[in-house]
Amino acid sequence: MKTTKAAKSTPVKPVAKKAAKKAAQKATAASGKATGVAKKATATTKKAAAASKKAAPAKTAAKKAAPAKTAASKKAAPAKTVAKKAAPAQAAPKKAIVESHAALVRRARRINRELAEVYPYAHPELDFENPFQLVIATVLSAQTTDLRVNQTTPGLFAKYPTPEDLAAANPEEVEEILRPTGFFRAKTKSVIGLSKALAEDFGGEVPGRLEDLVKLPGVGRKTAFVVLGNAFGRPGITVDTHFGRLVRRWQWTDETDPDKVEAAVGALFPKSEWTMLSHHVIFHGRRICHARKPACGACPIAPLCPAYGEGETDPEKARKLLKYEKGGFPGQRLNPPQSYLDAGGIPAPPLGAG
């Protein structure tokens, strides 16, 4: 029995050995794979290190370049500083005048008296022979110069001398005449409509009352006061661009609405002076106290002006900025008053005369 058991158990040993060998082979293979992975990882690490080494010089170069930018910015900084320092000189603040109402009235009236001595010949700078021509010329003066209107109206009034004539005119023919004044279609509509209203509602006559004038097409308060003051001798203040600009520059008022400017300035003067005051201020604005480059060095009212210094203060340079008769150049009117000619004024040339 013993001999039989031993014979049966002997084959077990070779099987165990084979299993052990297989296990060892698998372990070796796994180890080899792990080693391969490790080698690959090592290679990747080496590549990354090499890449970082290559990138390092670029970073170093960037760092080296940074000071150059800093240097450039440092060089540019003084220029900015100079610009900041120069800015206040270009935009000098206005000198605010603190004065009582009585002092303002005295200063405003003195300015007007001074201007009356400088411009004793001041007048409306639109050519006209009657109230109808003046109201039409004033309507046409919107968005253009008085000179252009004066050069255009002779042809218009030669063809349509009365409100009835202009009311019955062919719009296309009127447009062609008014083309040089700009916005000629709208202006044609206004002057024909105005003429129809005069012919139908006022017997072909221009009314002499403010409330009637402002009802006419294209006629506002400014136009109405031009007509009342210069065609009917009734006082009125004409608040055009020049007038509003100068009275604010002189600190007579800080209002910008024309009606409020009219009320504020009118309160400073007797009503009898309103029409000529308008002419004095407008003449001064066109000849000396310009919007962009006022000729402060040639201004007769400089001691009374809170804005003195906004323009050219050197007398010689300022004189070169003077316009119209003050600068020896033609005026706005083709047919100016004799007083203007006596003062050295030159008539404007007709349309197309160069």
C-alpha cells in the first residue's frame, strides 16, 4: 500500500516546478514592461528638460528686452509731462468779474460809448431800399454771409420788385436766382410764402408791428427787430451770432437763448439805444473781436473786457487780424452809406466780379 501511494505522489513535483517557472516568466515580462515605461518616461522628461533649456534663452531675451521698453517709456515720459505743463497756457481761464448790477450797467454803457466812437458809421450790412427788400434780404441771410445776399438780391428785386410779383413767381426761377445763398429751395419757399402773406393779409405792405411781423413765414424776432429798427426807426435788439457771442464774452449775461439774451441786455440800456447798440456790437464782432482769434492788441475797449488775452495781444500782430474797413478790405454792402465810405470803407464787388 505504501509503495503505491508514493508512486502516485511523485508527478506533483514537476507540475509545481512548471507553474513556478511560468510565474517567474510572467513576473520578468511585467518587470520588463515596467522598465520600458520607466525608460519612456525618462526620455519624455529629458525631452521636456531640453525644451525648457531651449526656452530659457527666449525668456532671458525677453527679460533683457524689457529694460529697453522701460527706457523708451522713460524717454517718452518727459514729453507727456511737457504736454501737461503746456496745456494750461493754451486754455487760459476767463477772468470772472464780481460786480454789482449798477457797476455792470456802467461798464456796459461805457463799452457802447467807446464803440460808438470807433464805429460812428455802423449800419445794417444788408442792401435795401424799402421795408420789403429788407425783410426779404434778412430772411435770405440765414446760413450765409450778408455779402452773398447783397450780391444776389439785385437780380431778385429787378425781376420781382413787389410782394405781388414775388408771390406769383415760378418757384424754379426763384430757386435759380437764390442758388448762391445756399438752402435755396427752403429760402424760395419762405420768400414766396412771405410775399403771399404780405399781398393777401397786409395789402402788399410790410407791417410795422412786432406781433404782425413774426406771423410772416420765415420771420422770427431777430428778423423782425432788424426790420423795425432799420426800416421803421423803432428800437430793437438784434441777437445774431456775433451779438450773443460778444455780450457773453463781456459778461453782460451768460444766457444763450436769444430771447433771454435780448431781455438781459435790454435791461442794461435805454430803449432808445437798442438799435444802434446792436450795430456797434455786430460791427465790432466782425472787425476786431473775432470768434477764434480776437485782435485783443488792437481793441479799443481792452481795459473794459474781462476776456482780454484770449486773442493776440501784440499790437502789430493784432492789426493784421482786422477785417473790412479796419483792415483796408471791402465791406459787405455793394451800396453802403456815405458815412461808411467817408470812413475809408470800400464797397463790395457784385456777384461774379472776382
